[in-house]
Amino acid sequence: NMDWILNQKRLERVDRATAEFIQTATGTNFAIEEDEEVIDVCRAWKNSMDQAKSEGILAGRAEGIIAGRVEGQDKERLSSIRNVMMNLGVSVHRAMEIIGIPIDEQEKYISMI
């Protein structure tokens, strides 16, 4: 538990070998500077968790942006399919052919109409 680690005063000043042992025993990879001989494991652990959290947030945002673009593209294609069907009086399959939607994507749009 991160709170437990952060509240352990005895981990604020440990030698390099102990810090490396803690990394190995816990399976974590907090930063230890090359020239550090005395390590504040609490600070290093917190910095590592903060960095991981930031990376997770950025990855989540990127996934959200991509999902939003895909959803927008799907809505635009559906609108185009409906417009072609209505204006030209053709079937959904013919409308997708006219628009140029790849055959392997057509089933997805058929299920959305």
C-alpha cells in the first residue's frame, strides 16, 4: 500500500543496497540517481507513482481522443449512407459501395442503421 510506504519514517534515509533490495522485493522501479548513496525511498516511491499516474492519464486522454475521432467518423459515414440511400433511392449495400466503404467494414454500419 502506497500510504503505508509513505508513512514509514525509517524509509526516508536508507542506503543504496537497501533501496535496491526494496525495489527487487516489491517489484517496483522507483528512480535511484547514480550518485545517490542515501535514498529517500518514500520520496522516490511517490515520484515513481506520480509519474506512472501522469503517464496513465496521458494514455487515457490519447485513447479518448482516438475513440472520439472514430465515433465522429462513424457518425459521418452513417449520415452519408443515409443521404445516399434517401437521395438516390438505393439499398444500404449500394449506398456503401457508392461511398466507397470497404466490404470488411460494411457489416458494422449495417448494424448501426
